[in-house]
Amino acid sequence: PKSECGRSGDSKEIEGTEPPETEEYFPETPSRLLWTDLRTMLSERLTATEFTNTIKRLNGNSYV
């Protein structure tokens, strides 16, 4: 568009854009991880994992 033609090269980037790939991006996280938060995160991960199938598969292998 015409409005972009007159912009100088040192203008600020548009807010909300992703940082260039050369910069590391760290999402905003709490500065401290409390035990209750860690326990909740672990519980959510463990609930999503199917342990029964994994145990059956491991028990079926004769190398153990």
C-alpha cells in the first residue's frame, strides 16, 4: 500500500508480531514454580499417559 512506501527503515515493528527466528523466544511464565503447581502439572501428564498398554507391552517382551 501507498502508506508503507514512505516509512523509514528505522520504524518500530508492528506489535503482536513474532520475534525474528534469531532471537530466542521465552513465553511468559511465573517466576517461581510452587510444589502444588508442579504436582498438578505432573498429574495432568500422568493422566494423559496410557500406562496399562505400556506395561502389557513391556511384560510381553522376553528380554526382561
